[in-house]
Amino acid sequence: MATRTGDSPASQLPSYPAKQWELWARVFFLLALAVTACFVQLVTRGQEAGGGSYTGYLLVAPLLAALIAGGVTQPPRGVADAESDWIVAFLIGGGGFLAVRLISHRLPTLAGLWRVENFRMVFWVAACGMVIFSVRHVLRLWSVWLFAFFCAPVMPYLLLTAELGGTENSVVLVAAALGTVAVYFSTWVASRPWRLITAGLNFALAFGVDRLLGLDGVLQRIIVVAAVIPVLSNTILHHFSHVAGTHRFADVVTRFPQRRAWAYPTLVVIALIQLWIYLPVPTRAAVPEASSNWTARMGLQPTADFPFIVRFAGPGATLARYRLPSEPAVAIDVITTPNLPRLSDYRDAIWYPSTAPLNYVPAQLPGPVRAQSAHSNADRTAGDQAQDWYALTWLWHTEAAYQRVTVVVNQALESADPPAPRTLTWANSLLEPLLWVARQQPDSPGAVSPDVSSTADAVAGQILAAGAPK
């Protein structure tokens, strides 16, 4: 197995000694900084994954990123500049945190759907790495940051699983693909044909082992196909490249930037400040109980069904629309699924069409439910306003399933038929909001007629009364 073009034998490397112990000391110091600063975020993601969320890949993504980073074995060229490293680290870290804060403040619902707060760890690790390992080394890890920026927001992963059917097998398949990409980028020691062969074998092995083991939990399956198998594949290729191959590769020889005594304590203090800001760990509110026959109590019959919800809320999910004869401008849309974690993955999704990104706001309803409302901006609509809507939504648990109930009212009350739910796509969940923000549109959400909101409240009151447990 031949060395890649540009790889230098040990005799051509600069004559500074290898410091393996210092390398690992800095690696573990960086990991400690990441865990400390993002402890609350890591615990929250762990709770979601442990509960069955399909975003469990976030727990193995840092391992895969570290695997890719470990594949870069050549030292950076040039001399590290401590002052420049701190300046660039401040710009990357501070600018990244500011961008996350601004997006979360201006578009909180869209930021929640994409889990924009996950980017905090990416920017924090990048900034700390620039101080600990130098800017030169961090910039050489372009494949790590490309991988991290794909994994941090959950929507690319969820949309891919939805395109494949939305089943647990789809989730595991995409996770195996992520592990395969990590294997390819982590094996720079080998030539490209061997890297492609190893990546292909990794994907086949992950698929085969998953089928052979027959594990039930989606998190356990993700850990096997996206963590255990990639690490095994990477280890085997490195073993044959370094030990059994005809060409030997030099040990990692690196030059460490010299920092002043206050540099590392400063990073520790910043990490502790972040930990203090985000403590305590948020607890998820209990889901209120409801009677399973509330639709029968109200005399409702489904008038439409939207099968696309299965790709998002998982197998067994349904999205049915009910109509009230006395309220022609009102529809009641109910997502029913036995899978609460899958439904929670889309808790910030807005399923109705809009020309601009919308935000949920808290709404007051009687009883224990925690309701939210959102509406399209009729002020931006030119001409006919029949497709402008107002939605009042909440989550509850019946004896058999979890339900997301949404009362949708057409803002033009004289019109009949509020807009139907639409599927989430790359266009309406990313491209259109970004284009809207780029055009610097005003932030005003527009006004909703009191008649519209009072109509929604009245219908919601009837539903809550019918759904009250005996």
C-alpha cells in the first residue's frame, strides 16, 4: 500500500522530537473543555436519545468527528503565532456564538426545529482547538468541520430519513452512511482506492451486523452501525497501513504552540461561565392526559387524511382533519402516534404554508395543556386572503397514543376550508426562510382579527371539555 502524494518520510520532517504524552494531554484537555461548556446541552440530547428520539446520532457524531481528526497525522507547516491564534479563536468563537444567539432570538421556532444551539459546541471546540493546537492545524481539519456542520442541525438527518420512509431502518441506514463518510475521511494514511474499498466494506458490514443482531432500540442500533463498526474499520485499515503494509508510515510528530501560563486557565474560566449560564438542566413537562373518545363526544368524523405524516412521525402515525358543521372556516387537525420521541423531534414544526418563517407564541387555554399559537401574516398577502390561517395547538396523551391537536381557522371567516397541512421539505424548511432573511424583511408578524382568535379559543374549549378524563 503506497503512501499518498505529499506524505513525507520521517527523515524529511523537522528535527523536533515527538511528544505523544503532550498530544494526548491536549486532546483530553480539549474534550474536558467541550464537556464542561456544553454539559447541559449534552445531557439534554442524551435524555432525548435515551427516550427513543431519532436524533440519537448526535451522541456518536462527536466520536466520528474525532475519528476524522485523528486521521490527519502530518504536522502543520509554518510556525504558530500565539497572538494570531487568540485573535482568530476569538473571532470564530465569538462570531459563531453571536450568530447562534441572533438566529435563536429572531427565529426561535425555526432555530428549535433545526436545533441551532448544537452549533455552540462546534464553534467552541474550534475556538479552543485554535488556542491549544494552533489555527494552522485547525484549518487543516476542513473535513472535520464540514462533517460537524452537517451533523449539528438535525433537520438534514431527519429529512433524509423521511425521504427513505421514516422508519427505524431508515434512521439506521442514514446513521450507517454517516459512519461510512467518517471512515473515508479518517483514513488519509491509505491511498484513495483502499479508502473507497474500506468505506464500502464498512457500510456493508454495518448493514449486515445490524440485520444479524436484530437489536430493538434505535439508539443501540445507531451506536453499533455509526460508532462500533466505523471504529473497527478505521483500526483495521490503520493496522494494515502501519504494521502489515509494505510501506511504513512515520509516527505522529507535531509541534506544539507555546502559550503563556494564563492561556489555559482562561479557557477553563470561559467554559465554567458557559456551564453556569445554561444550568440547570431543563426538565420536560409532563404530557397531560385526555379521553381517547373525545372526537366521538363532539360528533366529529374525519374528512381528510394526510399519509405523508408517516414519514415524519413514524410508523403507525396518522394525520386526520375533522370539520365542525357550525364553523365552516375551522378545521381540527390531529396527529396521532404511539411514538412520543418521534413526535417531539418535530415539536417546532409548522405544518401549514407561509411565505415567511413563523414563530410559535404561548397561548392561554383552560386546563393543564400548554398551548401555542402561530399565524400567517395577512398583511403580506396580496389580493385574496383565503389562504391565511391562525393555528392553536397543544399536545396530550390518550389511553392509546399521543396526539398533537391543532385548531386551524381561516383568517377570512367568510371563506370555508382553511389551508391543508403540507409536508416539510428542504425548500420550505431551509431555503425559503434563508431567502426571506436575506431580503431583510420586517419582523412584524401582522395582526389577527379578534374574531378569528376568539373562534379558535371557543373551538379549543369544546375540545378540552370533550377530552377531559372521566
